[in-house]
Amino acid sequence: MVSTHPTGVQHTGSQYLPQRRSNSPNQELLPLTARVNGHDFLEIGGCDITTLVQQFGSPLYILDEETLRSACQQYRDAFKQYYQGESQVLYASKAWNCLAVCAIANSEGLGIDVASGGELYTALAAGVSPDKIYFHGNNKSRAELLYAIEVGCTIVADNWYELHTLVQLAEEQESRGAREQAENSSLRTRILLRLTPGIDCHTHEYIRTGHLDSKFGFDPGDLDEVFAFVSQQPALNCVGVHAHIGSQIFERQPHRDLAALMVQWVTKAASYGLTLTEVDVGGGLGITYIQSDDPPSIEEWVKPICEVIQEACAAENLPLPKLLCEPGRSLIANAGVTAYTIGSSKVIPDIRTYVAVDGGLSDNPRPITYESVYRAVVANKMSSPLTETVTIAGKHCESGDVLIKNAQLPKTEPGDILVVMGTGAYNYSMASNYNRLPRPAAVVVTNGEANLILQRETYQDLIRQDCLPERLKS
Ligand code: LLP
């Protein structure tokens, strides 16, 4: 008998065998190395998940190195194959920013997109060279901008306030003698201009950024004025344009439209004497969270963007710019899973059965924030029939703390290990300490080896930043 498991893994007799759609990690529910071992337990990166939980505790974020590296390579290779000019893939580290993840992306030749001083600090500490770091954000502080200027990364200028602050900071530096050669472009602050393209796409309202009503980027109506201003600033070395239209996008047309529009911007800039050599099309490729999700593969996403840029540049008689993109989710989401231990349950006759795990909205705030859907398997019962429909609840004091509604699972009992798939992006990076839950540990797995990349927080960690004024001490 053959039945379909929530992983798309097919149950054929005694084993669930992963059924691949492709090798593009963003199209797979489980990491590429997932298999079911002889005990019918789930293995990732050659490591038995139940053993990892015994060793590193629960809940546990697990990152499969091979899947992450494979996604990095697929992006890199697709640009090499389809783009005749120079290209650079940046990892949007907001998806999961920590030393080990930045180090892996860096070792695959990717640059890093950072969105705060803290992400910048982490990327630098991981050994990423500043010339491969791009700093985003709609309200970077003066201190963050100064930090970025001092380390020499590229700043993606988002608005007028920021442009004026950058000019002011550069002038201050100059007057302190730090910029004797302001005309030397290597000493000028390297910037891209972030523009709002006014391109709509179908994704959750909170993660759409390219439509006109967005807090990010210069309004298209300001284009002439921005180019005119920037071209007159000796302190700024404006090398290109940037846009990002949103996240978890399955449609193919919006990025084609964006690519064509961005070449028009380069042409317009030229009329102000600005030679732009970089075009950054942002990120946004969607991933598979549940079986019915059908995103394009990494190659299918990259290819049309390259084609459109090349055609448009040929039509405008422009040299090919260095083409950049900055995926986050599609690089890392499906390389990650979260393992939880099942505890209590509550049966409400004719209504619902709740099965609770030892984490919840503090380690994965996406369901309560965006109504995101996830799928799960029971790692120690991979070939048991899926007889139950249950709601997976977290352990927080909040009724909305539900990770999965209507999960199809085998019969579970306390101590079973539940593995939620596709949690590599925007889980750890958005985690909190709500209810003072210590944040989970994370391990990277490869070839049967597991290494800690984030220590589990302790109760001491939770009060480390607390201050108890003398007069409140008992
Ligand atoms: N570049 C910029 C400027 C961005 O704002 C983002 C994501 C990316 C690149 C990467 O986009 P991706 O390839 O991951 O789609 N917390 C939300 C997602 C917010 C995305 C924010 N910006 C979530 O959990 O779905």
C-alpha cells in the first residue's frame, strides 16, 4: 500500500522514502539529506534526530549544512550559467543571522546583506569582508551609518534623511582630516539607492515591500531629484540601484518586470552623469512550507532575471551591470527544522485535540504573526500510519500560540519528538523570550557530525541584562 506522508515522503510498506520534486532546496519540505533509518527514525545530515535531542536538549533548531551549501551553489551557478556579466549573490542574513551561518555563506562565495548594526557586527565577526557586505534599513541610526562608513561596507541608502546624514557624516570626517582625498572613489562612501518600484505581488501584506505604499525606499516620483542630488555629492560614490518587492513570492512575472524597470533607472541616472555599475534585484523567492506550495526553483527564478537584464541592456546600449540579488528564505528555510518534545494533550470531544510541545511562538512567531502554515512529522514514528488530526499547541500563556492546525500525525504520546519543517528562515532570527523561555540551542549537521552553533540560553542568561535598583532589594 502506498500513502502520502505530510513530507511528500511516500509510505511504501515499512519505510517513508523522501520523494524529491527537484534538487532545488526551496522546493523541498525536508532538507536534502533527510532519510529514514533502520529504526524508522528520521535522520538529517546523517544524524538521528532523537539522538540529537538527547544530546543537545529540546527544543532544538537543526540546520543541514549540505542543503544550505547546495542552495548557495545553485544561486551562484545559475548566475554563472545565464548571466554574461559579473554577479554577486548576497545572503539576506535577516533570515538567520549568526556566526556559523554567515561563515557558511561566506565560504560559498556569497556576500551578506545586513539590516542593522548588530547583523553587521556578526557578519564582520564571522570573517566576511566589508566589500561583500551591503547594509539595508529604512531608519539606520547615525551610529550605525558611522559604523558602516568606518568599516567600509556598501550602504543601501533608503531615503532623503539618510542621504543628508551620510553627506553630513562624510563632511565631518573630512574636516577631521580623515578624508584628505575626497575625490578618490575608494575613500568615498559607497552607496546603492533603494527605490520603490511600485510592483505588486501576491504575498502577505506585512512582507510586501515593492508596492508604492511601503515604508522602504525612495518614491519613483523622486527619482530625478535623487539622481541630481547624488551626482553633486563628492563624498558619495553611488554605484547602483536596489529594489526588493517582497518575500515568499511564487509568481515569476514581478521580478521580470522589476529587472526591466531597473535598467530604465540606470539609463535615467546616466542622464545625470551617474554611471551605475550595480543592479541589486533583492530577494523574495518563495519556498515550500506545505505540499501544495509550488514555488519556482532557484534556477527558474534566476534565469529570467538575467535574460531580461541582458535584453534591456542590449536595447539601451548599456554595458552589463554587476547583477546582485539577496535571497534569504530560499537559501536557508528548508535547510532547517525544529525538533520539539511532545508533552500534554487535551481532547475536546467533537471539537479538537490539542497536542502541546515544549516551545511555541517564542521560537517560531510566524504562525501567530502571519498565519503561516507548517507541516510536521514524528521523528521516532516515521512509518506509523497517520491516524490522528491534531492541533499542535505551544507552551505559552496565549491561546493563539498554535504552531500547526490540523496536523496529520501518527498516534503520539509524551516524549515523542515532533519535527516541524521549513523553520530555517525567520525563526531563530525572530525568536523572543516571551514568558521568559530561554531560546533553544541550534546545531549544524553534516556527514553524521553535529556541532553546536548557538548555545541554549540558561535562566542566568535571562536575567543577565536585568538591573535591580538598590532600593528594591529585599
Ligand atoms: N532584501 C531585503 C531588502 C529584504 O527586506 C528582504 C526581506 C530580503 C532581501 C530577503 O527576502 P527573502 O528572500 O527572504 O524573501 N519575517 C518575514 C519575512 C520578512 C522579509 C523581510 N525582508 C517572514 O517570516 O515571512
